[in-house]
Amino acid sequence: MKRNLLLISNSTNAGEDYLFWPRQHLKSFYGSYGVKNILFIPYAGVNLSAESVSDSFDLYEKRVAGVFSELGFGINSIHREGDPVEAVMKAEAIAVGGGNTFHLVMMMQATGIMEAIRERVLGGIPYAGWSAGSNVACPTMKTTNDMPISEPPSFNCLNLIPFQINPHYLDANPAGHAGETREQRILEFLTVNRDIYVAGLREGCLLKVAGDTLELVGKRPMRIFRFGEEPREVNAWDELTFLLSPEA
């Protein structure tokens, strides 16, 4: 399999500029494939200060373009394309921004780019996503943390990897909050969806997929969940390719 993925838990750590911590990872990832221009998918972005959803996409494009230009890459946002599928088929590389996963999936399905992106990425073009952009690389969006502000026809996603990611994974709830922990919610998912792994990807971490190899990058361990098994921690130096097995 030719897939080349950079799946980032979060765009911004507390107190940092936007996309500060993963910048060098993005630069080396796209740069290693000789990429010059990247097709950006802004559909997860719903900006509270924008007058419309379309304006949200404009603002998101501007924000990401500012960072990527510093890294030496051009950005072309798909929301400006008359034929989104054709834009995907011509793209050198894909970047999918974070935000609301429900709205992102709805738009990807409505525009027809879900299958087009899958085809191109499995054919080898590099794909990077952060937060919601990592969620949609999974078989489904069912392990998102987001509010269902939009209703996609299906929860099915790109299925570029055979396991689920829970980005921004937290170990505990805020003080005084009596609701479910993130772990409890993932275990609920696994009670119904028993034949799949879930990776709790903590902030400041990412997963790099090259073909049939998988690497955890970051200073924090990743928490692995599977129905009927005790959750366990894995580190950057651990063997993780078991997550890419079709039987996983």
C-alpha cells in the first residue's frame, strides 16, 4: 500500500501560535515528497466571527495559507473550486484542517470528494490532517469529540487506516465535572463496535504512516483500546504496525 499520512492530534498547544508545534513535521513530511502546492480542505472550520459558513472557509484558508507559506508551500482551498472532485484528482497533496468533524464529513460526502481523496491517497499522494482531519482518515467518524452541528448521510470516512483515532485524548475530566471520562466514552464505543482498535492520541503527538509502517511521534504515550482488553499505553519506540493489520 502506498499511503503516506501525517495524522496530528491537535493544531495548537496552549500558549503557542497556530500550528506552531507540528510545523517542522509538516515541512519535512510534504518536503520529502517534493510537494509545492497543497489542496486544503477547510470544511471543518466554522468560525464564530464569520458572517456565513462560506466566510468561515475564507478565514480558515487565510490562516492556514499564512503558516504554510512560511514553510515554503502554496495552498489552494477546495471551497473555491468549481469541480471539487477534479481538484482532488489533480492535487499534489492534501491537507485537511481541524474543526467540526460532523460538518467536515457532511461536506466531503456532499461534494463527492470522500472517495476521490481515498483513491488519490491510496495511490501515494501525501495526506496530512489535524484533529477532525485525522478523524476522517479512520474508517468512521464515530470517535470524534465534536458537537453534531450538521448531519452527514453516513458516518463512514476515508478508511485510510483500519483503526480509529480519538484526537485530543484526555486522561481525566476537569475538576468538578461529573460526566463520563474520555476513556468511558471510548469503552462505550467498543461495546457496540467490538472488532476495531481505538488510539487515544494525546495533544502534541502525531502518527506517521508510510505504506505498512506506523510511527508515533511526540513526547507522550498513546493509549490503546480494544474490546475485552485492558487499555494500555504505547510509546514512540514501540512496535505499532499491529494497528495497520486488516485483522486488527
